[in-house]
Amino acid sequence: MRYFLLVLIFLANSLNPLFSQDQLSGYNRAKTLMGYGNYADAMNLLRPYMDAQKFGNLSQYATYHFAKSAYHQGQYLLVESVLKDLANQETWGNKDKAKYLLALAYFQEGRNIDALELITKITEPSVKEQAENASYNFLKNASVGFLMGNIRKYNENKGFMLALKEQIEKQTVLSTDERAIYNQIRTMDFGNKGVESINKNSQVLDVAVVLPFNYSGGKGVQNLAPNNFVFELYQGIQFAAEELNRQGMKVNLKSFDSERNLSKLSSILEDPFLKQADIIIGPIYPDEVEMVMGFSERNSIPFINPLSNVDEKYEGLNFAYLFRPSISALSEGMIEFARKNIVGRRLAIGYSNTTRDELLAKSIAEKAQRFGYSIVRNDQINGRSIQDFMERIQLKNGDQANADLVIILSDDPNVAAPAFGFMESQNVRKPVLVMDSWLFFNFANYEMLEEQNFHFVSNNTVQFDKSGLERFREDFYSKYINYPSFNAHLGYELMYWVSQNIGPRMGFNLRENLNRNGFQNGKITHGFDFRNSNSNRFVPVLKLENGMLLYK
């Protein structure tokens, strides 16, 4: 305390050795009143000391304290009028503090640009840090439009950037520019703000499954329809997790029903388990995917969409994956098949109205034309128009058909049934390339066709001669008194793929593990290649020969 008093006396005397203690009493009293929060009286006492001719350097300190008191009184215009000159006095040692106080006043008046501009001129590190903290506090509720519009000017202000990061994270749908900016700033060091302590057991693989079990309304899982495709997918995931636990791998699987409701999904993402999860499986619908995608990027937790092929929103992200091949990988696989196996350069493409099939048709056409193929037809099709599409390219005319390869992009049995019927009745000779889902349609016996010209593009196709497939099917039947559906097969394979690429044994860096593992045989499918990719790059084209699916 004695040392503190000596310092005060020294400072007072150093301001002007000619001032007596009586002359400084009002100034010192004003500072005391400020400490008590009595700013109005402090301002009255400070006014005389703001006279530079009479008090010299002391007037600068008095002006600063006067402005500070005015700020606490909410008199922001007065702060500006008093501090403007002082903040620009380069010879005054506390000019950065004056700039910071003036910036606060600008923020209070809603003059965010003036405040941010002034903060760029602050050089003292401790004051600059305070100013950046203030930037965050005043801008954390600013619009994304304002923040995005000024990022080039103020990207060195960490408070500004943190406010932008958090505002982008609140959005369920991001524009291309917002996603690009977010990918740049999400790894910035903002200190420990908002960081929660998570107790993670490194000997356990924590898997969060976030799926819309009630995608058509309702709550709970007691009344789900028997053919609920989401529940079928989860059955396969759960069955594999139980097998893995029996084999000695510790898998902690926890499921959440998003109910196809963004508000419900938002509350799920607040669950502590999501923060400790090593990987998140699901959801599947685009609006839900956007929300979980942002969560996974913020928290560096891998997220994998189990069903989709649409990858346009995954570009540039570090923790978002498709379990299946992307649109680009599928189209590349089809064009490679055509180049190696098809005589002729004419393609006919029929596609359904789903997003995947529309984008895939466009991608195939673009890639094919680069290799010198002509697109004789590129039509949207449905169950009623598929036969007309095939007649337009004169498939029934054998070698005189207008196309050398027909590509039908649809998972709809209502498209597949009349297409198969046409092929069977007309004895079509030209090769037809379809999705592997057609293999599971029970009305089609491809080996009965006179011309074995159906080819199937792999979309994580089940390999029917795998030794473990029959055991899985029989064990599944023993538990559920029903054989697994196609989606249950997919869920089963997904869980095994997860266990082979992330966990206590190989480590929890999924990206590094995928690059190191390269091509991997599947448990019940043909395999995977995720090297330097966020989706499966292995897309063979298959053909049935003597009851076996062979690569072409």
C-alpha cells in the first residue's frame, strides 16, 4: 500500500512539478469518485483540468478520464467530441487507450465501421486485445451480410472473425462464399472461449447415429412401419456394432431421432455425447446434413452421410464424407467402362427426377463429350415414359439402334419393371447400364434374357460370393425372424468400415487412416477406396455371368 501511494505521488509530481497538492485535489478527488461509480460529479471536477494552457500534460489525462466518465454516463457524442483530437495526438503515451475508448463509443452508437476502422490503428498489444474482445461483444449479433461484406478490411481483428464464424455456424444453409470463408476461419485460434472440457475414453469408439427415424411424422420408435428404410439402415449398423463388441472391440453406439425436424436436430447437437463422439453417422436429408456438417467441422468430428451420392456441398470440408461414391466418381466409372468395353461413340441417357440422377446425367454428358462421345438422347424418364424413351432410340432394331450404350439412371422399380419387360420382349442387343439397385428387384431374372446385356454400376454393391455374407444373413434372421433388407446390408457394411478406419487400435484421425489404408476389401461388399477423397472412389461396373457378378 505504501508503495502504491508513493507511485501516485510520483505520477502527480511528474505531470507538472509546479502543481501544488491543493491544485491537484480536485483531479485526485475526481478519480476517486470514478472508482465509486459517481461519474457525473467526477466530470464536473475534471472540467477545469482539461485546460491545456493552464495544466499542460495533465489536461490530456483529465480529458481522457472525463471522456471515460461520459462513456459510463451514456453520453457517447460527448465522448467523441472530447476524444477525437486526443486520440490523434501521436506524442501522448496513452493514445491507443483513447482510440479504444472512442471505438467503444462508436460501437454504442451503432457506427460499427467507424469503430473497426479506429481499432486497426491501435498498436499496443494489450489494448488491441481489449479492442478485439469488444469487437466480438458488439458484433456477435451482427448480420452475416455485414460481416461478410467487410471481411477483407478487418480480417486481422480476431473478435470480428470470431463473430463471423459463430454467425455462419448459426445458419442451416450456407452460400458458396460463406462456406469458403468458413473453411478458412474455422481453424483460427480464438483462445479458449466457449471450449468445453470433454472426458473422452480413448479405449472406446463412440459412434453417434443421427437419423430421421420418423421422417414422415410421429415420435418414438415403437410405431415405425416395418418397411421404414431408415430403421432398416440402423438395424444393420446396430447388428454390426453388437458383433464388434462380442469380438472384443469396444463400440459405444448411441442413436438419436431427428424426426425430420431442424429444431429437434438442433437440440440433439447440444447433447454432450455428440461432442465426445468419434464419428457421426447421418443424417441423410440435405437441410439436416447442412446443420450436422457445420457442427462436425466446428468440433473436428467426422460425419458420414450413409446413403447420398450428392457431393456438391462437401467440397473443401475436412470432416464430411459420403459412404457411397460421389456423383463425380459414378460418372467417371461409367465413362471408363464405356471407353474400355463399348464399340461406338453414341450414348443415350435416361434419368429420373431425383437430384442425384439429374446431376449424374449432366456429369456423364459433360465427361462423355470431352472424350468424343455424342449424346443422342438425354431425357428425364418415369414409369410411363421409359418405354417411349427406349423406342425413340430404336433399341428393338438390334444393331440399327441409334445408341451404342443406353444408361438408365433410376432406383425406382416402377421404371425398372417396364424397362426390363421391354428388353425381354424385344430381345435388345445393345448394352444397357443401370444402377446396382436393380439387382434387388424381385421381378427381374436377368439370366433368362437371351442377350446378357445388362450392366450394373456399383454403388457400394453387395458381393454375393463373400464368405461372411451368408453368415450375416442367417444370424440376422435368427435375431429378427426376417432376412436383412438392402439398407440393412448397407448399414452393416458401414459400421464395419467405420471400425476398420477409426478407433483405439489405429487411432482417431479418420483422414490419415483412410489415406494410409488405401483400397480396402469390404466385409460384404466389393470394397472401398477413400484415398484423398471424401467418398468411395471404387466404382466397378458389374455383369452377371453364370450366376456370378464379374467386373467389366
